[in-house]
Amino acid sequence: MTENPSQGAFHLDIDKVSQELRVRPEILKRLIISFSKSLTEKILNLKQALDLNDVTKARALLHELKGTSGNLRVTDVYQAVDVLHVAVKTSESPEKIHDYFIALQRCCQEFQDYIGRLGG
């Protein structure tokens, strides 16, 4: 049951990850779909926190996104979150943080498009 829709560069090997995590592929797929569906609201909340310079809330949201994407092995999202998380923690310039946020948004959209093609 390796899922690989032909469109887009995003790919997640459900079979490989399910074996690694020792969870049935259909359960993993449901968890990944659930994570995908929650991303829109989480990214909106993150944008609001960043716009308000609420570093505590932004870091908490990023920590949650990083943990979930890492646990589910959604590596591209994990890496984009990690870059933004480090930038927020180290108080990088607002311009860089904005650029990293835009990159995260794009990555999340690619992931959600991919999941949509899987039937999620």
C-alpha cells in the first residue's frame, strides 16, 4: 500500500513509516489525515501569534507541530517547522521569521495537497 500520487514532489511512504512505527498502515494513514486537517487552523494561529509578536504562543505551537510531524515522519513539514522554531527561539529578524513562515505555509500546503490526492 505504498502511496505515491504522481503529482507534486511531496511523498510519504506509508508502508515504510508504518513498519518503522509498528502501526498498521490504515491507522497511520488516519493519523496523518487528521494531522493534515488540523494544519490550517494551527498555521492560522501561528500567524496570529507571530503577527502579535507572542513568542511564547508561537514557540508552543511550533513545538506541537514539530512533535507531531516528527512522530508521524512527515519530514518535510518537520524540517520547515524546525527552521522557523529555531529562528523564533533565537530572535532572528522579523523579515527572516516571515520568510521562514511563508516557506512553512508552502510546505504545509504541499503536504495537504498530497494528502488530498491520497483521498484524505
